[in-house]
Amino acid sequence: MATLKITQIKSRIGSTAQQCKNLDALGLHRINHTVTHSDSAIILGMLNKVKHLVKVEVVEEKATKKAAKKAEAPAVEAPAVEAPAVEEAPKAKKPAAKKVTKTKKEE
């Protein structure tokens, strides 16, 4: 996953309470304050709510020595095993429910 560099560029004055909570959760407390977070669905959702208050930059992660060694090592491939084909039965449609209404005479 990539790392995001998030900088608050506008004041939170006049923002909704939810936007202020999102800024607090991101760790932004003042203008020009910068934090870094990993790229995840939760962080991206918070950024979507306060996109007019922040500037987001994608920072490329540097490969560590262990990751570089793993990349250089040849990959061992396991033999492919095919699973038997399973046929699915067609789903039957449920009949539409009929609405029953009582007339004044039937009541």
C-alpha cells in the first residue's frame, strides 16, 4: 500500500462537526500541519469528507532490504490443481405476492 501525505490547507472554522471530527481523527490540528497515513478505505473515506480542507500527496514507499531480497529470490510455483466443475442449478423465481384488500362490506 502507498503512503499518503496529508496537509491541512484551510481552517476548520465554519466546518460541520463531522468534518472537525474527521480532521481530529486524521491528526490535523492547525493549518499547514502535515501527517502521513497508509492508504486504506477508512482514511480515503475521511479524506473524501474534508477534501476541500486538505491537500493529499502520494508518497512512494522505499523498498526495505527484506523486500528487495524477496523480490530477487526465484518464486517457487506449485503445480496447479483443477477443482472439479460444479454445475449450479438455476434459481427458481418466487411468485409475486398478491395484495389482499378488504372492502367495507367484508369487514
